[in-house]
Amino acid sequence: MFLPRRTPQRQDLPPPVQLPPSLAGDPTLPYPAIGTELHELRLQIPGLQGSVLGGVDGLLITHDVPDNLNPDDLAAMAAATFGLGRQVSLRLGQGEFRQSTVRNEAGHFSVYAVGPHALLSVVGADAINVARLHLHAPPVAERLAKLINPH
């Protein structure tokens, strides 16, 4: 008995992206301004429990989360979500990763691209207004991208 073989993979995929050094712990980042953006997002969206800014490498840059959430874990999960989303976008030819949301029984986890090297992740309760989140979070991600890479 023979098992079916996979069909040959497409060879026209772009080469892997070469990432810059991690942003985690970068002393030149404007942490107060970043913290203000994260805090204000939480105030704008009822049910938003916290937010994290992390690198695409999964390392934490900074956060605005309560003690019951681990910001390092959230940064790592955001990077994993980004990795899967990036592969989906490459395979489908739909351009760069922008956003992904996971809905769970008791809440939501959303990840937004912050330029090419960072990710904004947010955790929300089940009652969060996801449409409102998707309205407010992308402009915050754009402002954060300008803060971490002002060039």
C-alpha cells in the first residue's frame, strides 16, 4: 500500500524577510508616548483588558496589562499569530499581514501589525465590541509605528 505524495511546492515564493535587531529593551524608544497610546486604547474600548507592544520576534517591548495577564506570553503569542498570518498572506498572495483576531469562549485576542517589525496585541472580554476595536486599533498601530521608527 502506498501513501499519496504531496504535490511539489511552488518555487515562486519570496525569500524570507531579514529582520533587524530586536526592539525589546531599546533605550531609544519613546516609552512614555508608547505607554500613553496603549493606555488610551484601553480607555476607548470597553471590555479591553490590556494591550502589548512586542516585536515580530516575540519579545516584549512594553505593555499596559493587569497583573493577571503575562505580557511576555502575550508578546510571544502575538508573534506566533503573526507567523501564521504571514504564511497565509504569502500562500494566498494577499499582501502584507495587517491583523488577526482569535475569538475564544470567554474573550478575544487580536494582533495588529505595527510597521514591519512590531505587533500590537490586545486582549478583550467576550462582551468587547470587536467592530469598535477594529476601528480604533489600526490608527493606534500606525501611530506606534511612527513612534518606534520615526524615519
